[in-house]
Amino acid sequence: MDITGRKLFVKALEEEGVDTIFAYPGGTVTDLFDELYKTNSINLVLPRHEQGLIHEAEGYAKSTGKVGVCLVTSGPGATNTVTGLADAHYDNVPLVCFTGQVPLPLIGNDAFQEVDIVGITRNITKYSVTVRDRKDLGKIIKMAFHIARTGKPGPVLIDLPKDIQTASGPAEYPDKVEIRGYRVNDTVHVGQLKRAYKMLKSAKKPLILAGGGINVARANENLRRFVEAENVPVVTTIMGKGAIPTTHPLYVGNCGMHGKYAANKAVSECDLLFSIGTRFNDRITGDLNEFAPKAKIVHIDVDTASISRNVVVDVPIVADANVALDKLNEWAEPIKTAEWQKQIKAWDEENPLGMRRDKGMTPQMIMEHINKNYKDAIYVTD
């Protein structure tokens, strides 16, 4: 039995377990809205602007670990999502963004609110495509969710011409899809990992650098177990903050341009930098010639392209953070780091995070009060 594209659209979302969609109506997506109103399984969130919508979908994905899903109209509706898509691309946030488009016969004719959103977003998405045949709709949506959530997560954009939404075609939604040239690495090179672990065991001043990949992979608990089992201090990148509780006794702080003195000093003085899920961007490294000058560097990352791109490393390991940490936790034994930890603590006491208290209330004093007294509260800025 054939069904319309708009019905398959909603069916696909339900099959993918989507419970929330952030959507803003417009002429080229009214058919999809009509269909969304008929389902009780998907919560439809209506924002006030498409730019807010895309960031809401991002926040949803970051907080739940699920794929964030959004829907906008063509033209300005689509272009308003560009900043959010770029943000999701660089933060590795799984998103699927559906954009309306003018009917297929009008594409290329400068039709009302026609824009080449696929061309605009090609370099800031993992996959960007216009659906040009109704029979391909189910396969393309399946591909989109698979690509968005696997490997190094990121945003995907599907451009839906209005006539594709109303055309009839196959009702089936595929259980799985094979994508030529797209492979997800769910293993780790055990030999390389053993080599890295031996270096960690023999180091006198080891330091773990946890990046945003820990949070993306939801590997926080695995990291905490490894850190505690090895008794090794940890610093984080900006995106890695939260990879381990900031109150943990082995947590030194953020490193880099916006980091703590003790954390940066530890990076400069360590003899082994065991890095997991970081890109080594300029906010962390500063002058590459001066970054971790005394250290051998281990780099574990799910993205092959990130390895040795910014910092040349001694032991490259391509693996998901959880896969690598699962294996490392099988081997984990404590390292003698008491003197090294004592030195790091001395640096922290030498240059603590301070503030002036002689000129009335300051933002730093307010943050200090909040941190001490309201540990379980969630704060947002307006």
C-alpha cells in the first residue's frame, strides 16, 4: 500500500523514537505540520524564530543524548538555521534538520523563497541532500538518523520539496541501511592501546586530558572509573568540562587560554599526556611549539581526521571513547602519583582563582556563593 510522503515523514520519526520536534511553520511545510498534528507520540515545540529552534534542538540533543530534530520552511526559514548547524557541526551534536523546499519543477527558477540550502550547508553538515524521488524518502531519512548519531556525531540536513511531501509512494520504512563509503569504527586496536597503557604505567608525571568527546560519547562514568583506578590527575578542555565532576579530588581544572594556572602548568610539566576525545584546538594548545613540551602524547579519538592534525602525537588510537575506556578499565591498576599530585596542588595554592573583595559585590563573588550553596540547581542565562 502506498502512502503520501508526509505520512511517511511522521512514520519515520516515530520509528526512530523521536519524541520531540522543534518546528516553525511556513508555506512549504504546511503538509508536514498537518500530519504532525495528528500524532500523539511526538511533542511539537513551536519556537518564536528558526534560529532559536535550531539551538533548542541542539540543547535537547546535548541534554538527552538523543538526536535533536527540527523542521523549518524554505528560504529564510532554512537560512536561519545555518549558525546552529555550524555550531552542531563543531560541537559534534547529532541533529536532523528538515527544510521545506519549492516543488521540484521550480527548483532553479528563482521561485518564491527558493534557496540552495544544501549547497549552503554542505561544509557544516555530515550529510546534506534534497529528496528528488518519493521512493527514496524512507531510505534517506533512515540514512540521516544513522549518520547523525554514529561515529563522530553531527548535523544532517534533508531538503523536502513540497511535491515530495504530497506524492504517494512505498509505505515501508527500512530497518537498516547500507551507506557506501560510510563505516563506523566500533573497535579499538588493542596493540596500540596496550602500548599507550604501558607508557602510562611507566610515566612519573602522567596527566589525562579529557575533551568533549567524553561528553558526546557519554563516557563520563567510564572515565571516572579509569581515573580513580589509575590515580592520575585530570584536566579538561572547554568542551570537556563535566567529563569528570569538578569536585573530584583528581580534577585539576580546565586547561588552555581560559584555564587555571595549575592545569596549564601540569600540561607543561607532565611527561605523558593521555588525551581522550579532544581536537587540540588553539584555545587549548596556544603556541603549538610550546604545548606539552616534555610529554609523550597519546591521542584517542573516534575521528581519524583529528589524529595528529593540530598536535603531532606519539601514539595515535582511533576509537570511540567508551570502547577504549572499557578495555583500559580491564587493565587498570593504581600508579604512584603522590609527589606529582602534591606538586600540582602547590601550583594551585601558588596561583589560586582569586578576586578582589574590597570594592563591594562582584560577579565572581556571586558565582562563588552559588557554587558553594546551590550545588544541585540548574541555571540559565537570559
